[in-house]
Amino acid sequence: MDGLRPFRRRPPKGTFGLPPAGLRDRDGGQECEDGFVHGDFSARNILVSHGEISGIVDFERSGRGCPVHDLASVYLHEVLLGEMDGSRFLTGYAAACGARETVDDRHLRRHLREYVCWVLSWAPAVWPCR
């Protein structure tokens, strides 16, 4: 991870950005670990060939941070906004990690809140009120 810049979701200028620390941290859960963060991880950036993952693209927002950022992004897109079953998704995630990873629900919810607040911070810039 040496030389890799820290990953941060940057809110657009003139917006509120991430929720206050009291809201982010109120559930506790696991502490964040330092690892690689893609920064825009979702199905649209995963290349699949013959039913197998053949590549991952779009790394311009990547950096060093808590890998649960990426898990929250995929969970939001595929489970909360998509049609995948949440428990099946998390079971598959644990299996793909060789069962060495368990996802703490409170930790995932904290990152989901941060991600949703970050997305909503862009709403005024994308859909301005008239």
C-alpha cells in the first residue's frame, strides 16, 4: 500500500458531504482496516467473460482505505437497488474471500450511510431545484 493515496469520497463544492461523526459512528462495529479501495466498485465496472470475472476497470478514484467502502457500494447497487438477495450476497462475499472475512452488519451499515449521504450530496448538482 506504500505510495497509494488515501481514498476519500469527496463531496462536490457547496454541499454538506458526509454525515457528522456522531451519525457515522453511532453503531460501533468493527474498526476500519487499511486496504485497497476501488472507489467506484459496482457491476458496471466488473468485466465478465464466460461467467467468470475477467477484469475490473475504472480505477481513477482508487486509493488506500477501508475495503468495506467497496462492499457497501456493491451492496447498495446489487441488493438495495437491485434484485439480489442480501444474505445470499454476503454469503457469496464470504465464500469468495475463502471464509476468512466476516462482515459485521454495523460496520457495513456505517459505510452504507456514508455512501448514501455522499450520493445525496451530489443531488443538487445533478438535479438542481427550480
